Amino acid sequence: MSEVMVIIVYIVLIGLMLYFLMVRPQRKQERERKALYDSMAVGDYVCTTSGFYGQIMDIQDDTVIVEFGNNKNCRIAMKRAAIEQVEKAGAAAEAPAEKVEEKKDDKDKKSTLKTK
């Protein structure tokens, strides 16, 4: 009877190990991807799984229309699953402003070094 209990304990341990190493991380990744898709809005900048960067022009049920580059005629409809990263439109406008301020600070530091 004790041999049967040992086998049952091993089976349960293997099952728990499979759950914590395979199923649980996959569900977490699935939740993160769903949150990413739910947060998408028109005007956001996206990176596709193939590495193309563009701006969302329209969102339908399972399809997103993305405009690539400066060419206004280059709009492509693709599935939501093809989008890997989303950068909010407001965040994209704020980032260059911060870089400009940093460059001004660097120039000020260089000019004070030269004058001393």
C-alpha cells in the first residue's frame, strides 16, 4: 500500500511542477497581452511582430488599420495579434521634449566648463 502512495505523491508533484512551470506563466502572459490590446487607441504608435513601426488609424473588432511612415497612402489592415508593443500618443510627444531639455542642460554645462 505504501508503494502506491509514493507513486501517487510523485504524480501529484509532477502535476504541480508542470502547472507552476508551464501553465501559470502562460496565463500571466496572456493577461498582459489582453491588457495591451484593451489599452490600444486611435493615434497610438505601435511596433508589429515583424518590426514595422506605425500609427493606429482605426480599430475594429479583431482588425487594426495602421499607417506606416510619412506616406499617407500606406495604410495596412492587420490583426491585433500582430502588434507587439504600444506607445501612447501622449507619451511619444513628451519624450522628445525631455530630450531637448536634457540637451540644453548639457550645452549649459559645456559652456560653463569652457568659460572657467
